[in-house]
Amino acid sequence: MNVKELLLNGNSFLTLLKQYAVDIADVKIKDEELIVDQFLQHPQVSKESICIEGKNKDGNINFFGTLHYNLLNKLAVFEVQGFEQTAVVN
């Protein structure tokens, strides 16, 4: 199971996406593969600063924050610290 799937299992993350009208299919966690590889090498590490990219009808949105996770127990929580939105230019 990847980090995105773990986050989508939680109501608070889904609520955040709904609040900004971000489609689940358009959500991407930057460097997700590196986070998983790092955890497998050092399972005691349980948090990372990350950027989650998404899209809505108004443009692209990036959420910045801390990912708290334990892949062995299949748990992940995203703590939002800020966001930026860039408009679609036609």
C-alpha cells in the first residue's frame, strides 16, 4: 500500500481535498517513492516534510506540511502547514 492510499483512507484528508474541490485522481505526493524507500531503510523515521500536488477547476494547488506515517502499521496522517494555488492560464 502506498502513502497516497493510506491518506485516502482517512476522513480528514478526504475533507481537505473536498474543501478545495481537488479530484482524488489528480492528487500526487512529491517524492513518494523516496519516502517509502527511506522508511524501509530506517523504519524508526516517522515524519517527513512533503508537498502534495492537486488540481481543481481553478488551477493547481500545492499543500505543504508534515506527513506522519508508519507503513508497517499502515498509518498515515498529513498535517497541513500551508498551501499555494496557481490559476490556469488559457
